[in-house]
Amino acid sequence: MESRTRSLLKAVSWRITATLTTIIIAYGITGEVEAALAIGSIEFFLKFVIYYMHERAWLKIAMGQPK
């Protein structure tokens, strides 16, 4: 079983990677740094919470876990 701290750290590291990708894509589409950063900021916090809840939910599913 994974600890809450490990799930939290995984969520943070993934969110940083994914948010940087989103900012680059948003900048490529809009050509505006401010818009790209705004989109990335919203995306970071919203998806951070969703990912953490997803990880915790999967820990409750026995399928594929060692017995």
C-alpha cells in the first residue's frame, strides 16, 4: 500500500511536468505569455486535486495488486 505522502509527491512531480507542457502548448497557440501562464496556473491546481483523488481511489481497487 502506498502512503499518502508518496501519492502527494507523485502528484506534485507529475503536475509540474504536465503544467509546463500545457504552458508551452498554450503559448504556441496564443502567442501570449500571460495567457499561457494563466491557463497553466488554473490547470495545475485543478488537475492536482483530481490526480490525487484518482490515485487514492485506485488504492482501494484490489485488481492487479499483489496479495
